[in-house]
Amino acid sequence: MKRTPILTLISWIAIFCLCLAGCTEQAKPVALTISANPSLKETILEVSELYTQKKPNVTVTYNTGGASFLQEQIQQGAPVDIFVTNNPKVIKTLKSQGLVLDNYPQPFIKNQVVLITPKNSTGISKFQDLISDRVKKVAMGEPENTQTGIYTKEVLTFFKIFEQVKKKGVFGEYSLQLVKDVAAGKADAGIVYRSDTRSSDKIKIVAVAPENSHSSFVYQVMVIKSSKNIPYAQDFIQFLSSKKALDKLEKAGYLRVDKN
């Protein structure tokens, strides 16, 4: 049966409306909120700029704080889409409470624990040098309440010098702040995350902690089950594994995770 011109016109109008609706849906503004520690902020935002070039309708907001603080926000229903952390206790708690989407968390990137000194400093080349009398102050994470401090305690315990170095501690919550303390001359040395050392040209890395001297330093990324933007959150996490994103992360001092 032949179509009449009117029926053909109606069909084309219907197709046009469907296409228009699809375009409108695609262009609908989406705001993704990513919660993670301060160390990751600059790099995550750089990676998100690459992502939004592909998805211009998406904007990324970064919410920062300690892992336990961010955990409490999620538990209280804060509008978080993606959570990144290297704190296994926090991950276990959120998973046990059913707050993380199935199939998450997923390994994201690795970091390293390093020993730094002021750029012009001499005489410190390894962790064992921290017990020397010439080292008066060591910038380090609070060993009981911060993830930075937990790694530090593990490394110093590995070298059997924790108690001696703890007495010299200038304590802080975030690795990034510890870098600033060493750069400002508030400490003779500091134990920090490698990725944070790029924040200052007034410090230098003098030693890297052996991988077997501390617990796994892999950041895990997950979609929060209450997210209103789950498809976009999943798509963003997938983008994090792209060559563009990984190249940016490596440039910032992070290491790729072997997922095999």
C-alpha cells in the first residue's frame, strides 16, 4: 500500500521529534560530585577537563576531606556520585552498609611513600638517617588517625626506627601539608606521598619506601549507590582507564595498577 504525502510527512515529523528528544536528553546538564582526599584534587580535576571535552554537558565538582570525614558525609546522604580512597577500613564500612554500587570498588592508581628533604639539604639519603642527631624534626602523618600516618608508621616499623622518629614528629593530617612544612623549613625531612611532591620545587625526594614495607597503596574508585547520575559516574570511571587519563596521572607521579 502506498503512503499518502500526509502520512509520509507525519512519519518524518515523528522521526524529527524523536531525534530532537534524543539530542535534548544528551545535552541535559549533569553535575558529577567526586569525593576524595586533597592529594588527588589537582590531578582529578585535570583528568575531568579531558572528560568534559568529550561530554561538554558534564561538570565535575570535587569534594575534599579525610577519608573518615567523607565516609560520614556519604552515610548521611550527601549527594556524592564517585568516591576515591586508599583507606581499606572506610571501603569495608561503606560496602557492608550497602552504600556502594555493585561491582565496585575498582582499583584506580597506585602511589608511593617517599622521604623528602629541603632541596638544598645534605646528609639525609635514606629512612635510617632520620634517627641521626642532625635530624631534629620530621614531618609525618599522625600515626593513629590518618592514612598518611598509618603508612608512615608501617615504613618506620619496617626499618625498626618508629619510636625514635616519632619523638621528632611534626604531625599533620594530609601529605600535601607535610610537603609544605618541609618546603617552609619547619622540618628537616618529611614522609609523604610521591604525587604530592610536585606541589613544591623547594623539596627533593631522597628515598622511596620499599613496596613490601607498607600495606597496599592502591586508590580504589567506586560509584555511590544513591547517585542520581549512575550512568555518567560509571562512564567517568571507565574514562579513568583510558590512555589520555592514565598519561595525565603518570605525569602527576602516580603509577598504573596491574589489573591482570
